[in-house]
Amino acid sequence: MIAAQVAFAADDLYKWVDEKGVVHYSDTPPAGKAAKKLEASPQPPLDNTQAPPHSRSWQEQLQDSNERRFREGKGQQEQQKKAQEAESKCRQARNALESLKQERPLYRVGKDGERIYMEDGDRGRFAENWQKQADTYCR
């Protein structure tokens, strides 16, 4: 077992190792042995204006952690929702473009249930609008 002696109130502090390899500390150098004088630089005392940082309890830390995880989860949910909406709009635009490219008559149903067919001039305008949406939402 290694024994060490430390002088707490000393102005000077010396360190040496004896013949058994035990490290010693003392306020006076040993007689007839080489010792190393240690330079001690005491820490300045805290003045009264510097309060130590508030140590937060584990409950406060847990609450902060839970709140942070909740915010991160909510942000991820919002990103997923936006991505799903963009995917849905992309799919809708591509389906509309595909329908417009086919050479068959397209129509919509009017208020009284009658079919209102799309003019050829309207087909190009609708295709242009759907292409803009596809460019925006399909990535």
C-alpha cells in the first residue's frame, strides 16, 4: 500500500520518492534526498457577486429532454406531412398530364349532370398548368 503525506497549510510543497518507490509530499525537503519543489497556484476565492451556476435537478433535466424530443418529433411529423402532400399533388399532376396527352375526349360533369367536353385549345392550357404543378411538387 502506498502512503502519502500532504501538508495542507504549507507555503512550500515538496515531492520525493523513497527507496521503496513510495511517493511522499511534505512542506520541508527530506534530509539527504533529492526532492522536487512543487509550485502551487491557489485558486482565487469566489467573490460574492459570482454565484456558482445553478445545478438543475434530474427532474428539470428530464422535463427539458422530453420537451426537446417532443418539439423534434413534432417538426418531423410536419416535414412528413408536407412531403406526403407534395407527393399527392405530384401524383395528381402526373395523372392529369397523362390524361391530357391521350388523344381521347375529356369532359367534366356540369351542374345538371350533362357532360361538358374539353376544347382542343383548352387541352394545351390545362397541360401547361399541370406541368407547372408537376415541376413544383415532383422532385
